[in-house]
Amino acid sequence: YMTAQFGSERPIAQTVARALLHASPSDAARHVAWRLVVDVTGLAVAARETDYVKAVVHSSAGEGPATAFGHARRFNIYDAAAINGTAAHGED
């Protein structure tokens, strides 16, 4: 039985961050990560003309520096994340 102690999350997060900074991923892990990036990007591009992605694009607040996969227009970071996430998970 464990109880949570408030304030203990900072040392845990720092320890995890330190470990990740010094980690060296294996070739297999890099290969899996690359395949996931290609898969998600492909799903997002494939879904760019669907009604649900068009609805998210239409509701976007404005332009910015971020990319939505498969779209020529640039979006603010929040809209790009919403568009990419909707597109990737809508076809997944």
C-alpha cells in the first residue's frame, strides 16, 4: 500500500529527465520510433481531406509557425497539434 506525498514529484521528474538525457537508445528502439513517426505522419496525410479534419482546420484560430501534415498552410502550435492529432487518430 503506497500513499502519495505532495511535493515528491519534482525529484522523481528530475531523476527521470537526467536518465533520459544520458540514455542511448538501441538500434531497435530507433527503428521502432522511426516507423511510428512514418506511420503517424502517413495517417495524418491520408486523412487530410476527411470531413472531420476539414472541420478542425476550419475551426483553427489563425496562422502561425507550425505544420499540419499534408497542408500547405501554417497554423499556430495548438491548432496544428489538434489537426495532426485528429487526423492521425481518426484513421488509426
